[in-house]
Amino acid sequence: MIIVGKIRPVTTSSIVTHKTVSQSQRISLAILKSFPDNCLQHHRPRVCRTSLTFLPPPSRDRDRAKGIGVMHPASRPEAARWLVENGPKALELSFWTIIYGSFAPILIADDDRICREVSFGAIKLLGFPREEIIGRSVDDFADPSYKPLISERWRALRDRGEQVGTLRLVGRTGPRDVDYIAKGNVLPVRHLLVLQDVPKYGPSSGPTRDGYEKAVPSWVQDFALFLLDLDGLVVTWYSGAERIYGYSGDEAIGQKVAFLNPIEDTFSNRLEEELERSKGEGHFGNECWQVKKGGVRFWASVMTMALRNEYGDLQGFARVVRDFSDRQRRDEELRLSRARSRPLLSASTSAAIVAGEFDQAAEVNDTFLKLVGYSREDLRLGHLRWPRLTPPEYLALDELAHEEVLQFGACAPVEKELIRKDGKRVPVLAATAVLKLSPFRWITFLRELDERGGVETNERKALKDDGGGIVGSSAAIKRILGQIDALASTDATVLVLGESGTGKQLVARTIHRMSPRRDLPFVRLNCANIPVGLLEGELFGYERGAFSGAVSHKAGRLEMADQGTLLLEEVGEVPLELAAKLVRALHEKVFERLGGTRKIRTDVRLLATTNLNMHQMVGDRLFRSDFFYQLKVFPIIVPPLRDRAEDIPALAWHFTKKYAAQMNRTIDKIPAGTMKAMESWRWPRNVQELENFIERSVTVTRGPTLTAPLSELRVDLANTASLAEVEREHILRIFRETGGVISATAARLRIPRSTLNAMMKKLGVSRNDL
């Protein structure tokens, strides 16, 4: 027997069986390569029957005291072994990304007091850039008289796990007294120090525990970090998780993570949906209720990261949970104040663009340099640091924007000021998106606010006021409308991401209608509806005789969209070889028709949409990475309808009025029971499914009250079935309606035939089920 494929090597860290690996399972070292080599150079992980730690083997009692997790024996052995050995590395990187955006001064140090990570606030407090803090001892920033005291207190922290006190630190601006709260082993050998200026207590008395903990926000006091296996069972449980939830490692490990949710939220499909979305998007963040031991609820920020091995195989999940109880109201107030501001932008259509990693700006355009008064030499020397550009009064807004970036991929635009090199301030509207979670890489678009008043066209103002046809008032819709408003006036490429039926095309069309190109062509091309062999001709056009059947010349979509906007729908279907040619044409702004030699110049703004997991496709070499990053200049993520159920009533009325007008009917009432049923349904195909449902309802209505076929919704299924079961049931229902015709079913679902076939195979759907 001949076996063709890639062979997984046997390593010292794990024992695996030789087996074939499909071409799509290429070796991907994204997580391991991005982990700092020096971060764990002195601490090798130790795996034993009862504990996981980076320290020399402590006693069993000490492991339990620290809340260090153990591997659950029921876990799938190979994946669980990988999680125990490699999971903490990926979890640590994600943890760094989360704490970095905090304006509270946070230091993470190891047992030797070496700083491993710092927050935005700590960079501001100490006055040094991030790379000048990381790798240095806490002692290096302390007044010499305090160094013996630090050593003594550090030993006590390791033994007791928690500590409150006062230190004198020496930053770039000189010595200062700071209070601190310390929590041990949020991760193995990773200790948390939250700092605060001392004046409110006085340098001699020091803080009381209760007084200081009330002064420090709950979301930075401690962090619950733990790992889950493929089935959502808790595999490791660290000290911060024990302190926040109140469960010991013995009580938590081996349980389904849903035990931390309120009783009404523990049905299986919610957990499966969170894990599925983490797999598809790389990470998934949300805010929700969590329950401590004893039943006490708290409002929490929950970030779930999918962890994969070097072959791209999913091995489990990492979670970071924070107590947001005292932050929920503050964030809502910040969002409301931000929403009330409707600034006018400068007349220029060129946006200032800056991209970087953590606090360091790495790439900027000339517009940004002009805006902040720095030079290319300043950039080369590393003088462009985001903390230096941000006035203190905008730190809370920046922190909220960072949270939104982590949760939604991009934040709503923030009206703020930047500090120029000459010390003056310039008002801007800033919108930030994440390019990579670990290590944290970002891109920000800035538009200068026009203090002179500016002028808006009536059409643009009307579009802003009615959302360009985008219906809803949820925070998610407001965030998307803000992003559209900030980006529309630029020529930036925008990639609109989201599940099928969420309204991605509407977002793209609204961007065009609010842009300076609004009166110029808006050309669409659905890449999934064109056979691969004809897609190149559709894009670039062809000359007569270029191929069999080309009886005349034809202009391509690039040529038709000249000076306007080109929308590539389902851009993930563009084949690799064609993507290379398209990248070159967009970069050089010149191309040739098929069979032609004449250079055709074109100036188009590119917008694109997709419902596919582009990161995974790039990793599997199914999509060109250079094309992906050219598309992902700024991503807008349209959430599924189930994430914004508060928009369902407005959408239901919108579609009811639309189809009632088309059918010459008057419908002025939707029964409360019908509306409640619609709000309870999960809408697997999102807004498109809701629209189809309302259209059918209007069709069968014979009076002023909407008559809806509620039997279709199967609300009970939403509360008991898994997401996969919901998708399977929905596909089968459409299949029955189309008589089992695959092409018709794919058209109704608005997905390619290839995608439908893959979903059918995954969900076990066949014509025999009809």
C-alpha cells in the first residue's frame, strides 16, 4: 500500500501516530512562531498527573493553593496533551493583547520580577516605551531604598497569592509613590501588579485593602484565565479564575464551561455557537452574565480563542474573563456621549492612516505625518508612539475602542484629539481595526475634524440620517454606521465580513452612496455566480477572438467601474491565479483585456464582501495572502441577527410596510405573540430569512393584522437544538420547497453550490432525508 501525504513527525513533547494529512492541512506555525522566544526560556512546562506549572515541582497542596489546573482524564488524549503543553503560551499572548489597551497601569511579572507585559497606562506612568520595560526587572524602576522591600514582598506574594501595598517607582519624569494591588499566578509564574498614584491616601499611611480595591476598577483587579478542550470541558484552571468564580481547580476541572453561566443560559446550543464562532473567526468576544460559586451574578467580558496545532488542527480553546460589573454603565455613558457627536470632517478625501504593533507605529502615510507634525526620520527612529499622541482625558474612550476592537474586529469612530510634535492639539475622528490578535497589530483611519464648519451635500446628510437604508438602532448597527461615515469619504478598500443574509451588500452600497464617487459607476460582480473559467473575462473583459465564442469585444467590470466603485461579492471564491493578476491590476491601475495588448487605465475604489473564514483560507493556501491583506485595509464585520435581536421589531415593520405597499394592502398591526416569536427565533439565515418570512406572511394576510406562519419558526428548536441541528433543519426545509434541486436550493440560500455541498456533507444532509 502506498500512502501519499504529509507525515507528522514524532517529537519529544508529544507522541502522535503517523497518518496522512490532506493538502489543506498545511503546516501553520502562526501561534507558536508569534510567541516571544525569550518569554519562557527559563521555564519549561511540567506535566504530571495533578498539576501544570512552570516552576520546579511544588507540593500538591501548593498547586491547589495556587489554583493551577489539572488535565481532565476524560479529555481526548492527544488534544488535551497539546493543550497542557502549548495552551498557556497562546493564552498568554491573548492575555497581553487584552491588558495592553487598559489605561490603568498594569505590570505582569514572573517569579524573578522580570516584566513580561505592560498596559497602555503603565507606559504612560513610567514614561518609557513598551520594549524598554519588557525584559527588565521591577527593581530597575524602584527607588534604591525600596529594593530590599520588593524582594521581601515578592516572596510573600508567591506564598499568599494576594497583596496590597505602596512602592516608590522611578520613571522617566523622576520618583513617585504608587499604591499597588498584586495578584499571584493569573497564569503560572505570571503575577499581576495594578498601580495607582498615591496622593489620595498619603505616602506614609498607605492604602487599606478595602479602600484601594474600591478605587481600582474590578476589570483590572484580577483575570480569570483557563483552557477548554474540544467539547467545552475545563482542562486547566488558574488562580485568577479561582479568585473570581470561587471554584477550586478540583471543582471546576472536567465540568462543561456552561456551569459558569446563569441557569437560563446554559442550554447547549449557546455554548456550541460560541465555540463554533471562535473556530471560524479565530476568537469571539462578548459581554454576558456569569455566576460565581454560591449563585452571585456578575456582568463579565468573555473572550474565547480557538487554539490550533502546527498542522492547523483545532486542539481546544482559551478563555479570558473579567468582571465588568462596574464598567457596564460607564461604557454605555461613553457610547451615548460618542453617539451624540456628529462632527463634520475636513473637505479632503485622503485619510490619515497609521498601522502598528502594540504602542509602536510601524507604517504611516504622508497625510498622517502632516497631521501630527512628525517626519519619516521620526518614524524610523521609533518616536511615533501612540501613548505620546493621546491626551490623558481621552484614555477612557481609547480603552472602550480597544475593547470594541477585540470584540467586534473594529471600533465605532471616536472623536478625540491628538498631540502634535509641537505640542498643539488637532481634533480628529479615529476608527481602529485589528489586523492580528496575537501579537496585537492594528490599523487606524483618522479624519481631521473641520473646525470651520464644512459643508455636507443634502444627499449625504439624508443618507447619514436614515442610515442609508440600514435598519436598526442596536449598538452594533450604530457602530457600523459610524464606521461607514468615517470611511465613506476616503478611497480606502473595505472588506465587509459576516454570515450569509446579514446585509453585507447593503453596507457596501451605503459606503458608495456616501462617498465622493456617489455619482459615478457602482459595479457589482458576484464571484460565486460566475464559473471559474469565465470569471477572468468578466473582470478584465476580452477582445474579439480571444477564445472560442468571443465574437465581439467586451468591457470588463474593472473598466466599467472606472472612476467609481467595484464591489466584489463573495470575494473568497476568486481563484489563486486570478487573484494574482487582480492584485497587480489594482496596484498598477492598469490592465489588458483577454486577447488584447492595449493598456487600459482604471481608477476604482474596491469594496468586497465574503461570508467565508478568510484567515483559515489563507492558512490553507486557498486564498492569496497578499490579496487578502490588500482587501483587509479596514474590515467591517456585520453581526448575525441573533446578536442584535433588539433590531427585529424595526426590521419586521420595515419589511411589512415594504411588501404591503407592493401588494396594495394595509397592515397596521403585528400581534405581540408574533413579534415575541420572531424575537425568540435564531434566524440561521439572518435578515434575509426574516425578510422572506415577512414576505410570506404579508402574502397570506387578508386583513389589517399580520398573519404569520409561526409553525415555521419552531421556537422550541431554538431553545433545545444545537446550531448544527438548526442549520440542518433549515437546509432541509429549503430543499423540500425546491423539490431537492441543489442549484435552486443554493440560490435560495444565497451561497455557492460548492459551499452547499460542503455543508450537506458536514451536516449529513442527503436527498433521502426529504
